[in-house]
Amino acid sequence: MKQFIQVGDVSDIQALIHKGLEYKQDPFMDKMLGANKRVGLLFLNPSLRTRLSTQIAAKNLGMDAVVFNVDKEGWALEFAEGAIMNGTTVEHVKDAAPILGQYFDILCIRTFPALQNRDEDYAETIINQFIKYAGVPVVSLESATLHPLQSLTDLITIQESITATQLIKKPKVVLTWAPHVKALPQCVANSFAQWATAANFADVVVTHPAGYELSASYTKGATITHDQAAALEGADFVYVKNWSSYNDYGKVFSTDPAWMLTANTLKHSNNAKVMHCLPVRRNVELSDEILDSSSSLVTKQAGNRVWAAQAVLSTILSSKK
């Protein structure tokens, strides 16, 4: 694996899931794999789980991890080709990235969409410019359109639960929109739909109010419905996430509290396990009664972020040998 940006970078999804679960059982089994190697974690927006879990994963592999908050500690970067830099940007990525490629063996980048211009956000200019100029493998710690480490974590969590409950049938996995107090990007929803359909180990349903359709390039293979009750019927796993409009980009049309997941809305599911990537707005997206119940996989899911990151880093390190 030369980079980790989206599901197409992975040759065998099931093998990567299995590797993550192996690391959960024995975190230090490859503790010398990353000896004398460095990973750089560059953040252009805040992070909690992604930042900490990736550092722990690197440490488990014997790597040194260096964290740098580009938006607060570094020069303002320019990403446009041919830019006349007479404004607020101080350093061009084509000058910064090659140096970072000399400092680090793997470069991890976290960006965030502005939610103002869809074409600009979906062009993924920031992460693509680092890939173009760094000269080392690049791992996405979340981008404007996708969050692959989160999605790998989600599949690891689902597989772990399937094994623990000895579920025989192909599970029904529902991604449901939830209300929120502000506009959020589509990256987690895009990514989960992309990975869950590509893995082909579940029947995937995406449900949301009208106006919140995701890009069809990410939901191909999933059933799409505006009827949340019908979507949740017989569901084995329910992934709760808010996102703003893709077609009317960044807009919020509905904050209907009826879309919040509660015990009542789950009553016709197959005792569904509930997931959320965190942070979560309690009693807006998800009710306390669900989050604090035995149905919730949210804490386990967040813990599994370490093993997803470790599986990715170790696969890249092994590919570089």
C-alpha cells in the first residue's frame, strides 16, 4: 500500500480488518517494524481520537511520532499552482512538502472542508498537493470528502461484533442522518458508505431527509431511502451521523428532532448495535438512553481507532521494505 486516502488504495479490505483485530489482541507483536522510522502528523483542524490513536499506533510499532498543528504553529500555506503570493500565505506547499518528506518516512494529513465551494472542497487540493510533492506515503487523517481511518475502524468494529455475537446472516447496516446544531461535512458519511459497500459483507442502507443526498459516487451499491422507520426495520447495525447538503452545498434544510435515534425509533430493529464516530451531541443526534445502553458500540468503536491506524501504518511500512 503506497498511500491511504480512500478505499481504492487497499488491495484486500478483509485482510486489513483482520490485521487490525490481530493488533487488538497483541498490540506489540510488530514493535520493531517501525524502529528508526518517523511519522509526521499534520493537523489543519482540531482532533482528539485521530490525533491520539495514531500516535499510540505508531508507538506500538516502534515509530517516533511528531505532531504539528499547521493552522496554529506553522506558516500559512499556499496550495494553488502558479499563485502570486502577495497575500496572507507565506509558504507554498511545493516548498514545504519536500522538506517534510525528508523529515518523515510517512506523512499523515488532516484537513477540513470550508463548506463554501463544493468544487474546491471535492478537488481535495490540500491532500493531493502533499501527495504530489512530499515524496513519501501519505495517510489521510480526514479530508474534505473522506475519513478512511474512521471507516476502517467502523468495519473492524462491525466485524468484531459479528464474531462476538456469532451472527450468521449477512447483516443489515444502516447509515442514518441525524439532526445537528450546525452544518457538518459529508466526509464521514461518504467514507462509511464507500467502505461498507466495497467490503460487501453487509446490506447497506442510507437514510436521510430529502435534500441530504450524498454524492452517488460514494453510495453506489447502497439502498437509499427517506423513510427512516423502514430503513431501521430489521437493522443489525445503525451508524448515526449528521451531514449538510451535497447538492445545495453546505446548506441545512432540516433539524427535525424526529430523526434523533432513540429506543423508540429502534424498536423494530434486530436489537441493533449503534455506532457514532464522536464527538456526539447528546440528545440531539443520539439520546442518552441509547448512548448509555448495552446497544451502544460507540466507546468500543473509538477504542478501535488505534488498531485501524496500526494496521494501516504497518502495511505501509511493510510495503516500503
